[in-house]
Amino acid sequence: MASSFKTSSINDQPTAAGYRALLRDREFAGLFLGFTLTVAASTLSGFALGTLVDDRTGSPFLTAVSMYGATFATVLGALTLMSVADGRHPRRTLVALHLLSLAGMAAQAVPGLPLGARFCLLLTLGFFQSLGTGTRMGLLAEIVPDSGYALARSLVNVTSGGVMILGYAVGALLLRRLSPHGVFVVAAALTGLALLVVAATVREHSIRITRRPGPRATWRANVELFSHPGRRALLLNLWVPNGLVVGCEALFIAYAAERAGVLLAASSAGMLLGDLAVGRLFTAELRWRLALPMRLLLAAPFLLFALHPPLWLLAGGVFAAGAGFSASLALQERLLALTPEAVRGQTQGVESAGRLTCQGLGAALAGGVAQWSGPGPAMAALATASIAVTLVSRPWVRRAGRG
């Protein structure tokens, strides 16, 4: 039976009521809660691993890669098995992927595990994470109507920002009382709870394509995806500017180890409020018009780090930059409109995998530049590159907006 949202007009309601309408659907609520718990677990584990690697090595490069290294493997998932996101048994797929994530998270909690093994686990989890994101987003596009998609993504993004704020704050508190391995145990428990929630609430969706998922099907759909110039331009702007800015954020610990939690929390708070405002107050047309200035806002404040101003000014700038991430809502909304229904899960999975991979590459690039120039100048250099990509690609993005 189709979800009740398919006949509702969520975007015509006040956003608070629209959020409540979304959460009254048991399946959406379960998918949403499972995602929230997964973000909490990922935030805690990333903070714990970054702290552990920084303590052992003192290397900005390895610390940055440890916090965002799982994103490198997401591109492998996008290129090989992302077609499972549009398979005939999405619930079964999602539950299996949660089980694999739980096993990997539990393995990170083993004391004395060599750093090489931890990085291998990080890459394995990134591969499964990309498939899980594609499957989850494909289900989301089926549970809510197209008119409510931006609202649903806004709620997901707002909650993600809030959970990151709490995650970094709670992670810092936990690390005062627990070792990083103890924080990994907490993250594994949250992953297990997410598994139970998804298994109990998400149903199978039988109205699916009948082709067999696999590398060939994945490759064929990806070729079709990138053959469209509008989709290429949107994907580029969802990936590269964001990835370079995340590379800046990956240097927070190297820039100010004892105050990194403040900067990370400020960024997450800006992301939360930006997505809330853009998803709640703006029409689709206004979201699209503001996409360019918001993408410029995303990077510009990081130029301050080259000047080493006071912490309060940096935190304010990072907060503003976090709000710039909300530009992705308009780009994601337009990408969905340009995507055939049969491959929406794979397309959103590829979008997420590419975005995460670029974040990992941005973190690695930032770490490498910081080894040579120091964290502050490295942040300013990556921010400048992000602004340049946004401005140079503007004509192609505008044409994608016209269809």
C-alpha cells in the first residue's frame, strides 16, 4: 500500500505542521530515527578515532584522514554496487548494511588494534555506508511526494546538524571519562539501536524495477546519469565546493586541538539553522536563487584562518559558513527533478558517495597542504579554491535550473 504522503500536500502546510505530518508516518519516522542514530554513532566514532590518531602520531594529515577517511571508499560503492539502492528488497538490503556497520563499529572498539587495521575498517565502513545512503534516500523518495522532498531533506539535515553538535559535545565529555575505545563502544550501541529501529518500522517496497542489481547495472545507470549536462553540473557543485570546505574543517584539531570542539560545534550549529531556515521559510524558487550566494558563504569565512584572529571571530565565521551548506537543498531538489524514478536511489547514492569522497579528498588535501604551510594558510587556500569552482561553474548550473 502506498504511503499516505503520496496524496498529501506537505509543502502547502506551515513547515512545523509539515514536519509533524512527516513524523506521523511510522515508516518515515523509523527511517529518520535510524538515520539520526547512525549520524550520532558516526560523529562519536570519528571524533574518537581522530583523537586517538592525533595522540599516537601528532600528524595533521593522518588525523584529518582518520576523521573523514571512510569517505574515500564511498566512490567504490558508487561505481560497483550502487544499483542495489533500487533493488526489489530495499528493506532487506538496509538491514543487512546496518548489520555490517555494527560489526565494523564493534571491531573499532577492540583495544590495541593497529592503526593500519583501523584505517582498513574505516574504508570498509565507508563502502557499506555509501550503499546504505543510496538505499535510504531511495526509500525516502518513495515515502514522501516530490513536493515534500525538500522539506524531508531539510528535516534530515537539520537533525543531522543538531546531532553533530551534541555528538561533538558529548564526545568531548566522554573522552574525559572514557578512552577512545570506550567511545567506540557507545557508537556501536547506537548503531545496534539504529538497526533495531529500521528492522521494526521500514517495510519492503514491491513497486520496483525488475533488473538484477550488480556492477553492470550500476555502470549503465551511471553512464546515463553523467551523460546529462545539467546533472553533471549539479553533481560537481554538490561535491567539490563542499569537499574543499570539509577539508578546512578537518584541520580544526590541528589548528586548535583544545578548542576544536567549539569550532566543530559552531559549524554544525550553522548547518542546522541554515537548513532549518532554507527548508522552512523559502520557496523552491527562492532556494534556487540563493544557491549561489550561499555556496560563496560556505567558503569565504575560512579565509580568516590565515590571519589567526580570536577564537570568537573564528567561531562566528565557521557558524556562517555552516549555514552555507544549505545551498545543497536547492541543488538536490533540482537533481531529483532531472532524475528518472527508476534510478532515483542510485542517483542519490552516487550524489552522496561523490560528496563524501570529495570530503575525504578535501581532508587529505588539506592535511597535505597543512604539513607544508600550516593549518591556517591551508584552510585559506582550500576556501579560495572552493569559491573559484563555484564561480567558474555558475553558467552550467544556471542552465540546469532552466531544465
